[in-house]
Amino acid sequence: MADPDQTLVDNEDEAPPDGGLRLLVFSQETVSTLPLPRSGEVVIGRAEDADLRIDLPAISRRHAVVRLGPPISIEDQGSANGTRVRGTTLAQGERVRLAPGDVIEFGSVTAILQRATSASARPRRLWTHGYFEGRLEEECTRAAETGLTFSLVRVRLEGAATPSVAQEALAEAVGPTDVVASYGPGEYEVLLLGGGAPRAQGVCDRLDRELAARGAPVKLGVAVFGRDGKDPDALMAQACAVLPGESAPGHERQIIVKDPQMQRLHEMVQRIASSSISVVLMGETGVGKEVFAEAIHAASPRAAKPFLRLNCAALSETLLESELFGHEKGAFTGAVKTNAGLLETATGGTVLLDEVGELPASIQAKLLRVLEQHEVLRVGGLRPRPIDVRFIAATNRDLETEVKRGNFRQDLFFRLNGISLVIPPLRERVAEIEGLARAFIAQATKQSGRTGEPSLTPEALVLLKGYGWPGNIRELRNVIERAVLLCTTQTLEADLLPAEKLSTPVLSRRADAGPPAANVPQGKDESYDAERSRILDALDKSAGNQTLAAKLLGISRRTMLNRLDSYSIPRPRKQR
């Protein structure tokens, strides 16, 4: 595991003057840096005399003007495709303030205002995986609240390249506000804050190019918030999926049935599979809703026909409509040929509408007509086309609540909800954790190409069973895959697991509750009480000194403070 005090050294030759500002610009497959003057104006546009010339059709000749102030501001110059700051479109002539870290969009081009670093700038830190996981959770929450996006990049060195080569390239490729951490031996993870997919592609292209030039080939995986998922475990699974030896995200295909309620669910699957009734699968993110959808399809008379999964949250409204219903040539910009939609191509089969609660209102209305009339009308088309598909909808939302709030059509809910199955979270089926963990160990061992499957120690199993698993099966799989990567013997010990994370209670908020409280998994009350007693005992032995108590418990002071809050223990006051 990486030393938290490891550092990455920034490239001194490319750093703009100390204290200045720069625009990091991402357009199509190119990434460029524009150092900004300390005063005056910078004209951005397609014109040859523009200070920052972006020669793309989406950019107007004089698109926008950045005024260096103080204060720093930007003004749209009546551009055809608009200027957006922090996700808000500016009116013509409207001027808004800018601050370092702001994301600016000129049509389809994205830029980030950054503060320049000097040659003598403090070296950047190479963080631990534990810190990275915490930041990833924070960024997911922030992105969901603000509408801004970010990317997660996984980096794997190939061959015999030294870590210093990769770390130097990472320091040069990422920005000063991005987060770089060690995932495992020869593997890194990066949070690119701002810029979305264009920036992520630009950074990956630069890393690939520079490391190849240094004789250090690299494999890269990318996940973009929103497009590839909205929770930490989905994003990590997606970023890991494109690396050699990894399986695709969402493919938690291990079926372990030891819990009685899960046994009843699988019996229900067998009973309803033979019909064409629509099904709604409900449950938290990562519980395995897609596995149940595939099981229904595989046990049905439609098993030999297509099974298609559509992530309703990953596409824009226009693309979603085109994907579902198809489009005629010329129906919209970019529709250069006629395409059949998924509902047509899945004739005779099953369509899984994943994250169905994210469907826009206009698509909900059109989907309702499909369910009622069993036909689709392509975008730009005039003649409806008959279809024969079975619908399975999956969601982590309470659709009945969404109906009451006016976010989901009641008539569509009734049409989709021929029968509903609620899949319980992993913390409510602890008996299945051991079987799932061993199955994921076998899978990760095979994919990594190593010989000999490591065995799981009793201590490691206790740690796994005592955790609340907010990310459910997907989170368990991510944890096990990294542990197998770190394992150099035939025994998977507890110290290869993220002990600080797994020993911290999961917090949850009930709809009728006040402040969040520690969420104690079923059957774990004694463990919870014992842990609280250990903390109180350590505080007593250290006379209330939180730092000394943390040392006695073998945890960091930050973790100690989190646990005081989690177990509702008042923080000791300093002696005066």
C-alpha cells in the first residue's frame, strides 16, 4: 500500500508564471493550456485575431470575453451555441464572476480556470486508496447536488516500468486540484475534477503518449459521473472494467442463495419467467438487479432472443429517444442514416430499463404508448412499427413516492408494475457474504492469471461480515478484487482489506428520523456495543486525549473523531 507521504513532482518547464491564471481547454481530442495575462481582456472565438482561437464550427467568431479584473469575469458575445458557467447558460452580454476551479463551456468545448503554479510549488501528494475512496464518495455527492461532473481514471503500468516514471507523467498530466492515489503495485487512480469526458480523454491520451515515449506502456480505464454511474462503486467498477483481466461493470454474476428471503425471490423468478408480464425490480444500487433480470429472461420462452439493457440515466433525452425508438435519416443533426431502435431490434426478447426512475417526462409518455399499443414510432417517422418485447424495469428509487411527487407517471408505473420484486441489501443477507467473497476471489484469481487461489482467513471473513456494505455486492466485489491484487501469498489476510473502512459503521437516515445515526446491521448489536466500549475504554486510559486514544486503538485521529460521532460519544473537552 502506498505511503501517504509519497509525492508527485510537477513538471517545472510547463508551469505558468507564479500567481497567474490559466485556462485548461478540452476540444474534441485536443487539450491545450492558455496562460492568462494579469490584466486586460482575452477574446475567445473562431476568428483569426482571437486571443484564444478555437477553430470549430460550434464556436462563434467572437464567442466570449474574459476580463482579468479584478474581479475576473466572463461575458458572452452573442454566441450561437452559448456560454455556460458552472452549468448555467449566460444571456448575451451577461457578465459573471469567475474563480479558480470554475468550469466554462463554449458550445461543445470545455475549459477550466486554474491558478498557475510556480517552479518552486509544493510537490503534490500521492494519496492512499483509503483517502481516495472517501474523496470519491464526496465528489459523487457534490456532483449530484450541483449538476457538475467529474471523471475517475484507473492507470495500470505494463511491463517493467518503474513507479517513478508513471508518477512523473501523472504529475504532468493532471491539474493542481485533481487527486492521484496508489491503487496497488504499479497501479494508480485519479479523480479529474471538472471537464467531464472530453477532459478525461485528453488526460488519458497524454498519459498514453508520454509513458509510451518513456518505454512504459500503460492501460487506462475511465468512468464519467452520470454517464457511467452516480455512485462510487459503479464508477470504480466501470473504470476497472476496461483493464485486462477485468470483467464489465454490473456483471456481479455470482448467484449465492443461502438467505431465506433470497430463496423465496428466486422461486418467484421461476414462477413469473414463463409469462410475458412486465416486472419492476427494486433495491439499492449494487444489489444485483441486473442479475435477476437476466435470470427472468433466461428462464423464459424468450431466452433464445435478445436481452438488451438500457441505462436510462446515462443518455441525454434526445439520445435516449433515438436509442429506444430509432430514427429516420435526417430526423436531427447527425442522423445521417436510418436506424432501428432497441425496441425493434429486441423483437421477441427482453428489454431491461435500468434506472427507469430517471426517464424524462416526454420519454415516459412515449413509452406508455408503446406499452399500450405494442408499436413504436421512430423519431422523424410517420408509420408506427409493431414490436413484441417484454419489459423489465429496475430502479433504486421508490417509484410510488416519485408518482406522488409528480416525477413519474402513474399510468406508466401501473403498466410496468405487473409484478414487483424487492431485492434486499447485502447487509440483510449476511449469510451470503462468505460465498460471494470466495466466488469473487476465484474470479479475480483467474482473471489476473496467477496460479493458486488464495484462501480467506477467519479474521478477514469477520471483517467482511461486520460491515454494512452501502454499495452492496458491487462494493464487495471491488474490495475483493483489490485485495487479490495486493495478495502475494496463498492467504488473503485481513490486513489486505480496507480495515479502516470496514470497521467504521455505515450511517443511514430514515425518512422519519432526525439526525443520522449509526446503522447497526441485523444481528450485530453486540459487536456495536463492544466497539463503543473499546472506544470509551481507550478514552478513559488516555485521560480523554483523543490522539492517544486513537493510537491505543490503532487508528488515525481523523478516524477516531468519525467514530466518536458515529457512536454518539461526546468529544472530550480540552483541559484548561
